[in-house]
Amino acid sequence: MRISKTLLAAAVIGVAALSANSANADSHDKHDMKAEVVMVGDIHLSGQWTRAMLPGQKVGGGFVTITNKGGEDDRLVAVKTPTTDRAEIHEMAIVDDVMKMRPLADGLPVPAGETVKLKPGSFHLMFMAVEEPFKEGAMVPVVLTFEKAGDVELMLPVMPAGTKAMDHGKMNHGPKTN
């Protein structure tokens, strides 16, 4: 039985396409991590994530969207994680054309009825002196402490090192209460 060169080429291209789609599906599944909406009182947390760290890297950032659905202002006053003894709430801002990062000594205000986004290049959680770098696909446990709402436990999915923002299309938006 003879197979034409055109048919053979089409078969090879088809197998290659299926292999590429399978690899992309595996890669997509690996990064299809679920970040749940977590609620404590009037505080709703969503879109939480962190980035994978390079070997030997000692500093990482954490990101989350905080919505205060209540009638009273609240304030994020502390962050803790078992991955390090040094975790802070930070701000990045451009001062005299220079990007500066600093801890927020008084915490981060979360006004009533408003949403505050902790994201790259802005407010964020800062993890320092991390002993074991965060690995893509893992989860990083954190406890956020609010002045009025109290402690909230979160798991931050570790996204690839170059991630700029969480893909909300991959998130489970079902509510979870503490």
C-alpha cells in the first residue's frame, strides 16, 4: 500500500498539532489554580496569588483584592506566613522619578464600600528572608489581620515567575467563609 506524500505530510502535521495541543492543555491545567473568594465579616478577599521565585531568591510578593462591603472602614494591619518570620504590607510609588518601596507602618486602609487591590507595582504583601523559594504550582499559606474583621487565612496559588496579574477566568469565584 502506497501513501501519497501529501497525505503523509498532512498526517505528520496533524500529529504535531495534537501533540502541541496536548502540551498546551497540560501547561494550562498546571496553571489553572483556583483562588477562592474568602469572607470574614464585611471583608471579601479574592484574586489572591504570588509568583514563583528563582533558586536562592529570598524575597517574594503577594497580591489580593480586598473589598469592604460594610458601612465601617477597616484596615489591613499585619500579614503572617509560615514561610518566613518577616512579612509586611508594602507600597510602591514613584517619588522624584524613582520607584520606591516601603512598609506601611500603620497598615493599609480599606474604606467602607470600597475595593483595594494589592497588585504588582502598587500595594502588595512582602515576604522577606524566605528560606525555601516559592515553587510554581504550590500554595503559600498566609494570615491577614484586619483591625476590625480580625484574622483571615488565605492560600496564595504560586503562578509562573513572570506573571503580571492573575487570570480571573481561571478562578473559582464561589464564596468561602471563615
